[in-house]
Amino acid sequence: MLKKIFSALCMAAVILFAASTQSYAATTVSIVLDTPAGMFSEPEKVYSTVQTSLNNIFGNSSEFEVRSVSECDAYVQIYREELDRTSDWDSSYGGDSQRDLSLKKADVEKIADHFGDDYLIYIRVSSTVPRYTGGMFSGGQKVNITLDFRVWSTEKRDLVYTKRSITTGKSNTFYFAGLGSTEHAVEKGLKKGFEDIEKEANKIKAAMRA
């Protein structure tokens, strides 16, 4: 009799543990990043800035399991190639590649389904052509940065959070040291944009819990 009671208690404990483990399973998140083609910025710096901001938004919480940008980037490139949305060219000075920054909701849905995560965060960064500025003793460059941050829900089949931030990045130096750095201007503008996004970190996570 005692053995039967003990077995029943053990079985109940296992069921409760399994239910508890399931209820606390991490929410999985894919990341898709569209960056400038590299003409006015260093992609590595952009990737680093994006990853730092994602870390700031989600912190060290075990609630969200966020993929790194590099984990998703290879498949997104293949997806674009299959739709002829990327182009490459070569010249005597080298080669370059450009992306068609036009992923629609239907594209985001298909990419999200491929990864099979609960949510997909789509980040798009674009910059204007640098404008030269000058003062009495210094010269520099100025660019406008547009940052789109969107969260797609696999369950709801729709966007649950959207934010567009438009900022200006500047890089100035004394004339004898040059005319500023386009890369630094883009990086500064991008960081300002992500600061706007990070201010809504609680709102973003709340939308991903609803």
C-alpha cells in the first residue's frame, strides 16, 4: 500500500515538474538585419552596434532566447538570391554587392516560418549620402540614419511592435586632421537611433508576452 502511495506521489511530482518546465520555456527570437551596402559604413561596426543594443533590450533574462545576427544572416541572403533581390558587380577596382531592402510582411512571415521561432525581429538600417559641413576651424560630415525596428509574431501572423527612428550622425575634425569620418557619422547616428529603441525595451517585451 505504501509503495503504491509513494509511486503515485512520484508520478505527480514528475507531472508537476514537466508542466513547470514547459510553462517556463524560453521565448525564441530570430533576428533579420538589413544594413547599408557598405559604401558609407563598415558592416562589422553596424553588426556590433545592433548586437549590443539587443543585449541591452533583453539583458541576461532567461525568458528570451535571442539568436545572434550571424545565425540568421546566411539564410536571409539565400532567400534574397532565390528571389533575385541581390546584385553583385565586379570592376578593375574590385567588387561590391547590394541588397534590395524591400522585405514585405509576406517575406518576413516565410523567413520566420523557416526558423520556427516564436518571434522574428526585423531591423532595417539606411543612410543618406554624407553631406560636408564646415566651421571656422573644422570640417566634418553629416548623415541621416533611418532605423526600422519591427517584431513579428509567428502565432499571431502579424507585427506586434513597430518603431521608426530617424537620427542625424556627425563627425567633425580640425581642418589639418581631415574632413571627418563617414563611418563615425553613421555609427553615431545608429547609436542614437538604438537609444530611442532601447527606451521602449519594456514595451517591446510586453508585446512579446501578450
